[in-house]
Amino acid sequence: MTAQHQSPLARFTGDANPYGGGDPYADHRSADFPFTQYANLADRQLGAGVVAANDEFFAQRENLLLPERAEFDPEHFGHKGKIMDGWETRRRRGASAEHPWPTADDHDWALVRLGAPGVVRGIVIDTAHFRGNYPQAVSVEGASVPGSPSPEELLADDVKWTTLVPRTAVGGHAANGFAVDVEQRITHLRVNQHPDGGIARLRVYGEVVPDPHWLSVLGTFDVVALENGGQVEDASNLFYSPATNTIQPGRSRKMDDGWETRRRRDQGNDWIRYQLVARSEIRAVEIDTAYLKGNSAGWASVSVRDGVDGEWVEVLPRTRLQPDTNHRFVLAGPAVGTHARVDIFPDGGISRLRLFGSLTEDGAARLAARHQELGG
């Protein structure tokens, strides 16, 4: 396995101070990582999971993917010791009294299935609250394995693992970020901590690369959905919640599971711009305002653009929206494009946008070519 080039990012190494009371996040070390503009491919909502780990003596591996930040209760102890909100392994030991220390190669690992396969652009390994029990270093490998492999199949000798993050020293009680420069479609990760310790949260940011054969069998599908390869390019306002929520799977489950803007005090309007999975023919639109009751958008319109230099064409005129309601619209004719934009008036929010259609012939060909190029 060959280590890949990494862009310079903020680095945190060494112990954090012992917890001294008060807000446990007051001294948490973090930074703004540029790759967080991409979707989290390890989101449980997309179907991600931690399928195996060699050790989880103190804290369960599944905690790695919990959506909320890790919590810390200084009084919470169990039969095995301090209960931590993360994945924590036991202390490694050497082979004998003469050599009580772990070897340089000793490490613990966890296997992570991404919720949507794709190109990884950045990884955050957060050691929040692991102040003296974090790993000395971490590394991350990626593989592309078709189907639904078992842990035993992922650990087989014939699986090719590519280094996404080389073995790198990390810090305790810190969000350790790593830019990734590997143009390969990844389905699974192997997260390693050297030699042992605890990690609170794992975030894997990247671009979804769907299986073109699966989409061709579906025929008509949501061409802007995150799991199908759609993505948010930009939005006018992200004050309360990310615009990517609008293309997540399923219906919104609570108010902050959608997109909501701050209150406008001018005569403008808010909007989100999307890139579709590929060039598509759109035939129907859904705009959902689930759980947005006193703060849903008043009106909305949808426009489509064919190519990055194309003109925006309104395919759904400005239409009144109701709070906490799923609105369905059948278009008068297919709208062909590569990008879409939803405008809301004047402000507020929507929870989901669905654009149902199918790939054009050239869109399907380009998607298939990219899938092959990335090793899918």
C-alpha cells in the first residue's frame, strides 16, 4: 500500500489537559476543514455501519457513527471501567515481562461500510473526551468490494486495501482532520488506531459515485438524491441547518433534519443549487416541508439548467407551500438538465426536494465511464 499526498491542515498532537470541570468542550481542539463541504458518506441515514472491530472492551464501535457530538459524564462508570461515548479498546501489552510494551506493528481496527460508495475527499477522526486514552497514531485504508460482504470476506487476503490516511500522530480531545487525494470509488474503510485507545467520532466526506447498472434497472428514480449521486453545489443561507439535508434519504424526522434559513429583512429570497447525478429528464417534483410548521417557506419554484453555462429554465413556477406537508407536482413535459435550483420565497425552509426522472443516453454513458474510471 502506498501513502497518498495530503494537503496541509491543522494538526493536533499530544495530550489534552485532564478534565477540570465545567464545559468539557471548552478546551476541545478543532479547525475548519475545507472538505466538510462534501456529504458525510459514513452517515447512518445513508446506511453506513461499523460492521466489525477486533476489540471494543470499553466502548462500542457503533458509537463512531452517531450523528451528534460525543457526550461526557465524569460520574458514569460501569463494570469494565469509565464509560465513554466512542469506540475504545483495552490497553495492549507486550509478549513478556522482559518486553511488556506493544510492538510497533500492534494496532486495533474497525471495519466501516460507507452508506454510499464514493470518492473520499477528507476524513475527521475526533478523539473528543479521550484525553489520556486516545491512540498514539491512526491510519485509514479504503477498499472497493461489490455486494454486501461479510467481515470475513473483507478481511480476506484477496481484498485490495489502499491507504487513504497514512499512519499519522493524533492528539487527544481533538478533531483530527485529513485531506484525501485518492481518485478511487470506495465502499469500505479499515480504521486503525496504533497501538490502542479510543476514538469518539468518525466522519468521511466525499462525493457519491452510484452504480450505473443499478440506476439503469430502476429506470425512473430521484436524480438529485444524495444516495444516487446528486449533490448540493451552493446555497444562499445555512444559518440553522445544512442544505444537504434536503437530498438525504427518507422523510425528515424533526425540524433540524431539513434546511432552514434565518429570517430575511429585505426583499430577496433564499435558494439551493444542485448538481444532478448526470444529465437527466425530470418529469415530477416533490417539495416536502415536514416538521417545518411556523417556519416553512411561503412559496417555492424549481428551475433546471442544461450544462454549467446553460440558462436557467423555470419548470415549476412559484407555488404556495403549506406547512408540514409533502407537495407533489407532475411536470407538463420532461425537463432536461444537469443542474437544478429551488428558490424559496421569501425565506424559511423545506425538508426534502425530490426530482423524479431518468438519465439521458449521454448522461448514462458519462456516468458509466466515470464509474469504470474510478474502479467501480
